[in-house]
Amino acid sequence: MNYSCFDVSIANDVAHIVLNRPDKRNSMIHEFWDELPTIVQSIDQNSTARVIVLSSTGPHFTSGLDTSIFGSSVESSDNPEDVEKSKRQRSAKLYDTITHMQKSFTCLEQCRIPVIAAIQGGAIGGGVDLVTACDLRYMTEDGFLSIYEINIGMTADVGTFPRITHLLPEGIVKELAYTGRRISAQEAKQHGLVNEIYTDHEAMLEATMGIARQIATKAPLAVYGSKKIINYSRDHSTADSLDYISLWNASMLQPDEISEA
């Protein structure tokens, strides 16, 4: 299947999803938000791969959201009631748009297989929302991230804040959110947001594909369980998480997979 924003290939149980609009800095247009969950859910539901690698093309991973997705401003009118009605309609539509966008990234967390982000250049604005929804992150030496929304009078709303606060110290998150400054690959690695840094795009892809292939050799149900429980534990108490793990293994443990491993 052909997509407007992505190229997709699958080999050796690894799915490679590539943002393919380098001439537009891989900005997130309308089609992006429908295509990404369609691709991820198809891979997950049909079990066509055991790992997803998400990478990009061109000098930057993504310049983030194409703001035209939010539509036009409120229509002018001499009738105050018409203006107020237009505002309410626009607010309702904007709410639906934002929740749809949030679900487009949440699908990366909810799918059963790990998702690895390979980031070259900048991951700006919505790019931070995207990569923080992934399981693992790797970057090139020239890479950086920016919670850029503050610079255009917006609050990041597609998933950055609920996720990045579990990945970085709160003070660092607030500084990045309030200033919109860039966090370099080196600083991101120092704080644990990024697993490893590579000299260039080619070296990064080679390494991340190697990691993906290694994960793909492991028992799928064990990998799925690990992802599920790690994400569950992030949002629940230790006691709740221990009980969840017990219930999970009691119902999902496969002796045949253990013997094979």
C-alpha cells in the first residue's frame, strides 16, 4: 500500500516505518495522523513483525505539526450570537482534532511490539510527542529535540507532557517547556532520554536495526508482557503492579516458550 507520509518495509521480523517527506521537513500534515495508526495497527494486528523501527529522511527527523490542520479562525459576523456559536463549534472541532492526534501516537504505546525511534537532526514540536511515545530512542550526534510549541503561543498537547515527565527530571522538563530551547543529543543521553548516540544517520540505522533484530529473536509473548507491565507500572503503585504481573503470568505464561528459550 502507498502512503503520503511514510514508506513501509518488513524484513527479518522487523518493520521499518520511514517518514518520507524530506522536502517538507517531514511535517505532520492531515494524512500523517490517519496513516501512522493505520500502519502500526495493521502490523500489530496481523503479527507481520515483532519490532518496529521508526526513522526519517532528510536533514531533520520532523519539523512537527503542520498548523494548517487546525483550520481557519472564527468567522466574522455582525451578530454576536453567530460569533459565539462559531467559537463553540470551532472549540468542539479542535477538541476532536487534538484527541484524534493523541490517539495516533498512543497507538505506539498500545501496540504489542516494541517501537524504536531513530532520530536524525531535529525532532521539533510534535516530533517530541512522537518519540516519547516510542519504547526506545536513538539519535545522531547532530540531533536535538525541542518542545517548540511555546514559541508559537501553544501548549504541547499531543502527548509530550504526560510521557516526558517520566523520562526526564521535572525541572529539566519545565525549562524545556517554558523556554522552547533545544536539548541536544548529548544532553538527552546524559538524562537517559536517549539510549545511544551515533556519528551519522547510516551508523544509527545500522545499530538500531541490529537491536531490533535482537529483540525479534526473543519470545513474542514475553516481549509483549514486558512492554505491557513496564507501561502499566509507570502509572500505578508498586503493589498494583506486582498484582498485575502475577495475574499476567498466571494467565499468559507459556511453558513451551520457556523450554525453547
